[in-house]
Amino acid sequence: AQRVTQPEKLLSVFKGAPVELKCNYSYSGSPELFWYVQYSRQRLQLLLRHISRESIKGFTADLNKGETSFHLKKPFAQEEDSAMYYCAPANSGNTPLVFGKGTRLSVIA
Amino acid sequence: GAGVSQSPRYKVAKRGQDVALRCDPISGHVSLFWYQQALGQGPEFLTYFQNEAQLDKSGLPSDRFFAERPEGSVSTLKIQRTQQEDSAVYLCASSSSGTGRNTEAFFGQGTRLTVV
């Protein structure tokens, strides 16, 4: 069965500290992986996708097929990073995203 | 143009009442998705359209839930005989071509349904 796990419901870090939001997936085939973010009072939006290998707002995520993980990292957290973060795998092609339960990141000044 | 638009933003329904939730996707977007997000949970997939064809409705929780997209643009999610467990935020998303490689899903603000 397809499954995505975000083990931390809440993650609190101090401003300037490193951040790692964990995501593990269980999928057949080779899924594509995304991180979506929802800031307070805003709509859910794409943060980054593994295929692009890009850094967005200082965040990166590396796909580890051996560990079936796609953890989201940022070396120095900022207050504006406080939000809900969702890991979302999808099989390639026209298939819907499946979301994890999300991790609320709280960056403390 | 504008992003994905959902209406109403808030809906309070009495238990047993029927409701209809509307989604206006981004113009020209082929794919449209409905998700249900309960309080403190991630979005749960309900159903998916490619143009007017409903390709996947495996996430609809019961036969009280029905979705349509008759002209391949606007979609309506209908819930009949609402129950308290239907209370949630209903999210609509659209994308230019599925959610595969290099295709981003754009989300609406959601409709918060409260069944009393």
C-alpha cells in the first residue's frame, strides 16, 4: 500500500538553528516527491520537488531511495519559515498527490 | 489570471442537509483534484478529473459524496445528507497535466464545512 509518514507533528527550533523535517514513504515503483507548505492564512503551495534538485527559500530535500526518505532541510531557520509542511509522493503521470499528515514548524525568535 | 477559486469559503449545514461546493480551476488546467482535510490532518484525496472525465473516485468516503465536472472546467462536490463527520476543509486543486513530472498542483483556499 502507498504510504507516507511524517513522524513529527510539531517541530520547534530557535531562529538560526538547522531544521530537518522528516518524510518516509512506502511506494511501489519510482514515485516523484514533493514538499508543500501552508503558511498561516494562505493556501497550500508547492515548496519544492525532488526532480528539480533546487533550493527554495534555503530549503533542500534529497531523495534517498535506499532509506525511502525525502527529508526537508534548511541550515538556518528563519521566523518566516513557521508553517505546516506536507510531504507528498505521487506516481509519475496523471495520478494524485498523497499527503502526509504534516509537520508544524515553529521557529522561535 | 486568478488562481483556483472555491466557494463558499465557509458553509454551516444542519445534519441531513445537502451541500454543494464549487471549484473554479485555473483556466486551461486539464486536471482537477478534490481533497478533504480534517482538523489537524493532512489533505486526504477524494477524487480526480481529467477534463470532464472522472478518472479516480476511490477516495470518496461514501455514496453520499458525488463530484462532477460536466464541461471540463468548473467542478462541484456535492454531499448529500451531511453528517457531523463530514465537517472538514474541502480543498480543490488543478494542474496543467496531472501531477507528474514538472506539473505543479495549485490549490484553492478551501471551503470549511461545519455540520451542526
